[in-house]
Amino acid sequence: MSKLGKLLIITLCFGSCKNQIEIAAPWKETIAVYGLLDPAAAVNYIRIEKAYLDPEGNAFKFANINDSIYPQGLTVKLIVRRNGNFLDSIFPVLTDGNAEGIKKDSGLFSSAPNYLYKITDKIFDSRLINNGSEDYEYELIVKNNKTGYQCSAKTFTTGLLEPLAPVSSSTNQISISDKSTGFLILGYREGRKVKTYDMLIRFWYTETRQSNPSQIDTLSFDWPIFQNKPTTSLAGYEQKISSVPSYLFYEILKNKLKPNADILRKGLYCDVEFYGAGEDLYTYIQVNVPSIGIVQKKPEYTNISNGLGIFSSRYITSIKKATLHPDFIGLLKNSTYTKGLNF
């Protein structure tokens, strides 16, 4: 008999000794944390849930039971440090997100109540100052008082982006050309501890039906300008200037809206928004991007010590209700792209 044949017999003999396979490891308490601290927000929230696998039963039957999703008797604390030195302790308050106007997506898991930990204390942004920098680190500690289980995570907060174009803190009027050779100038100064930026322009308008003038709908659509644009470094404050073909706005508008003789439209204003992501959030997003290759398995990423999830920071900079330049209003009415839309 060949060596390969002997090896197969030995393997089969050993394999026949046990015909039960353990597909679930012994239960281990694990908590999943999802929290993004935004210094620009008046209120921040952290979601804390159970992550578990029950080897004795069907996990699906527990998914719609609140006690199976949310851990009980937790102490949740944030330790704030400035340049490595203790500054403060914050104790987020357990609340029902549904009562706060934050609805949880419906699906397999229970959506009511929607427990969150609410932070109303000011979140300080990392920044440069005259004699150096102020970097704020927030350490999250979650402890189960009954079992002694504990998980934790740390993040530096992201800093303020300074918008320079097409709007800024001093120029709150926007104009977008429809010419094929025209460009919309984009400019901003990067915030500290930010790894990447997204930017969008949200255009607001009304629709009024001539057959029913009392019916006025206020609507909007988003024009994504860029996504996952990396910063020069985490140090921040680098000035970035770029551009995007401005006629794209009108092409999108033409495709979004349909001509209707009964509908009169009016442009209202634009919101210009920048979304800055901290380093851990950026990594989490990159790891979870859907795979388009043959190998579909992706590595898990978490920055929660002894737990799962993500605890990081973002900074949303918004210039709200930027007024429309008269030339912009005229183009909405007369541009070859949009003249049939009744602006």
C-alpha cells in the first residue's frame, strides 16, 4: 500500500472516534459599542449592546427580546484628558432614542425601546494653539456591575474644518455655473486629528401645484462632491484647494426632476457640509467596504478592548442656508439643462 493510502486510513480512523462537531464555542460575555464623538454636536450618543452566540438555542428567537439585546446594570464612563493630563469624568445617561427622535431601523432585532447613552457635556475638539496644540483624548469604560466584565476604548477628538470656498464663515452666498468649461472652486483648511473628508452640497427648493396653490412641498437633493478624501496628515491645518466641473450640478438636477406643467419650482438655498472622520473610523469604514473580488472574506476591525465595535470621532462642519446668487437663480430658470423644469 502506498504511503498516501496509509495516511488516509489513519486519518479516517482518528476521524471516526468522534462524530459530533462543536459548532459554537462556550458562551463568553461580549459587549458591542458604537460611538462617534462630534465636537460640533450639542448632544452625542453611544449605542451599547450585547454580542453573543447561544450554543443551546436559536439566536433568532432572542433577537426581538430587549433583555437579550441590551446589557443591564452597566456603569458607563468617559475619562477626558487634555494633552495626556486628566481633565474630567463624564457619565452618559441611559435614554430611549425613540423619545429623542432617533429611530432604530426596523428589521430582525427589536427596535423599541431604542436604548442609547446620551452625552450632553461639551465635547472638546483637538486644535492648534499659539504655543502648541491641545489634543483631547476620551477614554470610554463600560463595566457590568453584576459580572465584573469590562471593555474600553480611546479616541482623540477631531478638530474644526475651516470652509473657504464655495462658501465660508464670511461669504454665505453660492453660485454654480452651467458652462461646460466652468468649475466650482472648493477650499478648506483641514481640522486636527482628521484622516479623511466627505463633502456634499444639499440643494433645497419648493414645488407648488398650480392646480392647488395651497400645496407647497419643500424638497432637497444631495450633490456628493467627494468621498474619502485623505488629509495631508493628522496634524491638520493644511489648506486644500480643488475644483469640480460645475455643470454636473445641472445634469444631476435634470435627471432628478421631471418636467411637469402643473408644478412651479423655486430654488431656496444650499447647505454645504463637510464630514471629517477620525483615524479609527476611517479604518473601520475601509475594512467594511464590500469586496468585489473573488475572496469575499474580510478581516474584522474593532478598537474596543475586550469588546467589539468602534469608538471614534467625527466633525461635521455645515454652512446652512447659503443664499443663491442672482446669477444662479437665473440659470435655474434659463439654463438649457433646467429651463423645462419651471423654476
